[in-house]
Amino acid sequence: MMNALDSSRIPQHIAIIMDGNGRWAKARGLDRSMGHQEGAARVRDITEAASNLGVKFLTLYTFSTENWNRPAPEVSALMALIIESLEEELFMKNNVRLRIIGERDRLPDFVKEGLDRCVRNTAGNTGMTMVLALSYSSKWEITEAVRTLVQQAAAGTLRPEAVDEMCISRALTTAFMPDPELLIRTGGELRLSNYLLWQAAYSELYFTDTFWPDFTPDCLQAAIADYQNRERRFGKTSEQVADPQS
């Protein structure tokens, strides 16, 4: 599969909704926590595979704002698993940098401390950037961006007529990276679930029935191969895409 990929057309930014951990465990008669643990192992595999393929940014929907509504014991277990899974050896071996987006004030102190430590220790790495979306929702992010712009306008540092798409993009928590070219959702659901709604306006969407714990590097390569078989027109015609100077 890897030999079939066009190395010049690897998506620079891949975003993934890692869905299906609980259903994977239930299908095997296991506790949901076992699904989350197996899912954490796939994060390591996919991070390494994406880095080797030349992906520049990998954004993983790790814990949504809505996930706070899950049973308290499951939330606590997920918070502990997030820290346990931050193996700096993985980041250092693959020259990967860690970044975090989301409503971090809601995270437990021990999670914030562990994340900050890993972000700090990997800041000098120059390869792929892995972005964890934690306590994240797109509606929260856009609301925060609007609040920031309104405050700037009220302070007289931003003219209303100066607000455009780029201005809004710069106010988002994802301003440090390009929009995702490919957005993958595992687990069979066909929705974005409040994830990167602004940024995914022109992302290629790839849905698979495969549960996240079964999503292997071969599955990632299959998603990229599907992406490479699509024509990205951005509102133009096929003829314009074929001849950019027309």
C-alpha cells in the first residue's frame, strides 16, 4: 500500500475522530476501559506511521466537551489514561512535537501538569506536530474567537470592516497550523460531532466502519490512497484544476 501512495501528495494535515473504543470492547465482552486502552495503543501506532509518511500535523479528537457528560468513573479513567499514554520516548524517537487545543481550564491539575511537561519537553522537535484536541468543541472554539474579536473591537484595536476569514482563523486555537486536508472518522458514524467545523470546510472526509482499536497503519494508508484519488476543486471546474493558468 505504501508503495502505491504518491509521496508528493501526502496530506500535510490529517485530523482524526477516534471513535468506537467502547463498542469494540462491548463486542468482545470487555469493559469499556479496555477499549480505551487498546485505542491508546493505536494512537502510538498511527502517530509513528503518519510521521514516517511525511504528515506534518496530526490532530486527534481525544476528549470532546460533550464527553464530560459521560459517567464520572469513565471520565476519571480517561483522564488518567491520557497521561499514562504520553510516552515521551514515542515523541523523541520520531522527532514529534506535542500541542494541545481545547478548554484546558476544565482539565484536572495532574492532567494539565503532565501535558505541559510533555509539550515543553518536545518543543524542540522539528518533525511532525501531534495535536491533541482535549475538552474541545468547535462551537466553544468559535465562541471564544468571537469573544476575542468583540473585545478587540470594543477596545478600538479592531475595525469591524477588517474582520474577514483570515482574521477569524487567526483567532482560533488552531491558528498555528493549516486546515486539515483529510479528516478521518472511525467507528461507522457519519458526522463531525462538533470537531474542527470551521477548519474542515474543504477537508476531504473519510468515514470507515472500522473501530478505532482496529485502525492500523494500513488503514491510514488506505485512507490516504482514497484521498489521493479525489479531485480537489475548491469551487473551480475540473478544467481549471487541470490547467491552473487558465
